[in-house]
Amino acid sequence: MSFLGLGGKPSGAAGAISRSKIESAETEIDTVADLFNRLIESCHKKCIQGYQEGDLSKQEGLCLDRCVYKYFEVNAKVGELMQSMGQQQFQNR
Amino acid sequence: MSFLGLGGKPSGAAGAISRSKIESAETEIDTVADLFNRLIESCHKKCIQGYQEGDLSKQEGLCLDRCVYKYFEVNAKVGELMQSMGQQQFQNR
Amino acid sequence: MSFLGLGGKPSGAAGAISRSKIESAETEIDTVADLFNRLIESCHKKCIQGYQEGDLSKQEGLCLDRCVYKYFEVNAKVGELMQSMGQQQFQNR
Amino acid sequence: MDQLNPREQQEFSQIVERKQMKDFMRLYSSLVERCFSDCVNDFTSERMTSKETDCVSKCSEKFLKHSERIGQRFQEMNTKLMQNGGKL
Amino acid sequence: MDQLNPREQQEFSQIVERKQMKDFMRLYSSLVERCFSDCVNDFTSERMTSKETDCVSKCSEKFLKHSERIGQRFQEMNTKLMQNGGKL
Amino acid sequence: MDQLNPREQQEFSQIVERKQMKDFMRLYSSLVERCFSDCVNDFTSERMTSKETDCVSKCSEKFLKHSERIGQRFQEMNTKLMQNGGKL
């Protein structure tokens, strides 16, 4: 589940509840849910042609598969870019 | 207020606070508010023609009335469909 | 930070935590963040021409500056209008 | 909703109050966004033109009347739904 | 996630359950909004035309199949990412 | 804001920190959505074309500069508003 590298900090005492650990786990699933919802919207725009049929056409189905894959590629690419820009900014200080 | 069939469970001890009951009441009003906000957006797109006047024209007003009614019809229709699909899925297991 | 006139009420006992004061402070920063996010979206639509370059063109930059300024003008204008309408409504009761 | 006991109702009404505040702020900011988007198109100056100012006024007024009218129909539909046990 | 202790896991699973409920409601209302927007265009009457009703049915069915298919691919991609240490 | 006492300020600064984290994630995911939407249009293969990759790079870079510039103006406007007691 450590999808975006947001892991919890090492656990404290066995039975105590760490608010911040639960909250970072929450942030993590919120991020995944947000990504999923945006995928639904984005790929609907790109691939769904109309409502002549209730079933996905073969072409729509293939388009969706590629759409998800490409969305993840853009997600990864943007992540890299932001990291390298972040480092540049840091070096310029 | 039991708009979407999300009622609270029967109450526990008279003075105790049930977190889950409050939360399901919260979910209920969030759902109603979300429906209302989407109505505002959707019916604005369908009915509002421009800003020559600050008042709603008679035609715009009528369109809004019908828009709300039709939106509720779609809401009900989609609810039925999801239920019947959910049952079908359950039978296919 | 009292951007929208949402100040906290005068403080209670020195060390006690007032839930409602923290929550109104939260509402305040949420409002500012919401305004900022809408600015980003709105001014992108109005000013960004395309992605031939990764840099903002001079024209795009100027457009963004004016866009922010005009957005604040609309924000202020709408605030005035809502206040005067609110008062009118109150007088008509 | 009437299944909440008094202490729960008290807490719930505080939650509702906060939500109404947030809803109002949301209505306000979506109104600003809409009227900016529909009315402001000249970025050769940072001053609003009189045409833009006029459009923003009418857009705001219309949007509030729009929301009000939908609110009335919405209430009626909800009442109807409750009386008919969830059926239109 | 496995770094949460049992009490934290218990609380977290309650949070997840509530979020899933909210996500489901969100899916439902976005489906309604989309199919209304794409299918309903006649406001000369408050009755749905048979063409509109048919469109709403197909739109809903297609939207659910669409979400399901994306859900499957999404799971696969997540599994792949975890196996490859975050790389596609 | 200065009306919060020290314990309230401490709690509030934790809330702000979480919100900033969420805002950053939101910026990130809206950037991905925008650049995907504006740059990726070929679904005959699952591989990005070089044209698409180039567009995504420029789109991201431009979006970040865009946000930064708006952030600067936003700060200036807020400062001005506070000095003028809420007037532009």
C-alpha cells in the first residue's frame, strides 16, 4: 500500500494510538482514491464514444487499458520532474 | 431527512455519544448537500442563457423547475439500476 | 490572516483548548486555499496558450498578473453585492 | 435523525452549523469563479471594464436567484419523497 | 501500513470503512450527474422522454463497466509498482 | 489568528501542516490530470510517443511556474488587503 512513498513512522508502544501515524495512512489512501477518481474522469473523456450500447465496445475497452497505463506513466514522469526541479531549487539557494 | 435510506441504528444508552451514529448522520447530510451542489451546476449549464438581465427570465425559471424534477428522476432511475445490477452480480457468484 | 473577516472570538482561559476557535481558524485557511486553487484553474484557462515552451511567455506572465488582480476585484465586488442583497432581504421581512 | 439522543443531537447540530458555514463559503467562491469565468475576458489592463463590472453584477444576482429557485424545488421534492416513502 | 499496531489498525479500518461509504456515494452522484448531463436535453416538459430514459440506462451501465475495468487495471498497476519498487 | 492561545496554536500548526501536505498532493494530482488531458491523445499503443513525453515535460514545468507566479501575486494582494483593511 506504500504507493506514494508515504509510509508511517516506526511504531511506538504496542497498544498506544499514534494520531500522526493514522493520519499519514489516511493521507495515503486519500491520495490513491483521488488518483482513481481522476483516472475515471480522464479516461471517460478520452475513450467513451457514446451510449448506443450499455456494454463497452472492444475499441473502448482497449482504449481504457492503454489510458490507465499512460496515466500512470504521466504520473511517474511528473513525479520525476518535480523531484529534479525541487533539487534544482534547493541548489540555487 | 432519511433521504437516501441511511438511517441511524437504534439508539444506545440515553446519554452516551455514539460516534458511528453521528457519522452516518453526517454522511447523510453530506450526500444531500452534494446532490444540491451538483443540481446547481447541472441546471445552470442546461438553463441559464446569459446575463443580459439579473432576473431569471420566465423561460429560464420554467427550465430550472423541470431540470430539478428530471434530475431527481435520473437519480431515482440510477438508484434502481444499481440495485438490480448489484443483485445480478450477487446471483452470479 | 483575517482575510475574510472570520476572526476567532476572544480567548478563554490561557491554557484551555477552544475547539470552535480552532475550527474557525481552519475555515479561514480553507477559504484562502480554496480561493488560491480556483485562481490557479481560472487563470490557467484565461492565460496559458500552449506548451511549445516550458517557460511562461512575457504575454502569459502579464496576463496572469492582471488575472489575479481582476479575480480579487470580482471577489470584492461579489462580496459587496451579497451583503447588499442580504440586507435587502432582511428589510423585506 | 430523530434516532439521535439529546447529547448526540447537540453535537450533531454543531457539526451541521460548521457545515453550513462551509457550504456558504463554497457557494460564494463558486459564484466568484463562475462570474469571473463568464464575464472577464480582457487582460490588456488590470482594471475591470464597465461591461465586465455590469456582467459580474447581473451574473451574481442571477446566480443567487438561480440557487434560491433550485433550493425551493429541492425542498418540495424532498418533502414529496418523504411522504411517498422514497418514490417520486 | 503494516507498521500500525493492532489498536491503530482497528481504528484505521473504521476510517477506511467510512471512506469507502463516502466513495460509493461519490461514485453514485457523479454517475447521476454525468448521465443527466449527457442524456437529458429536453426541458419543454418535466417527464423524461423514452429516448432519455434509454440513454440514462445505457449510460449508467456503461459507466459502471467503465469503472470496473479501470479498477482492474488500476489494481494490476499498483501490484506491478509494488513489485518493482515504485517503477513501471 | 494571534487570538489563539499557545496550546491552541500548537494544535493549529499541526492541522496546518497536514493541510499543506494535502494541498501539495492535490497540486501534484491536478498537474498530472491537466498534463495528461492536454498532452496525451494517442491510444493506439500503451507507450508514450516522444511528442507526448515532451509535451508533458513542458506542461509540468509551465504549470509549476504558473502556480508560483500566481502565488507571488496572491501574497501581494493579501498583504495589500490587510494594510487597507480589506479594500483593494
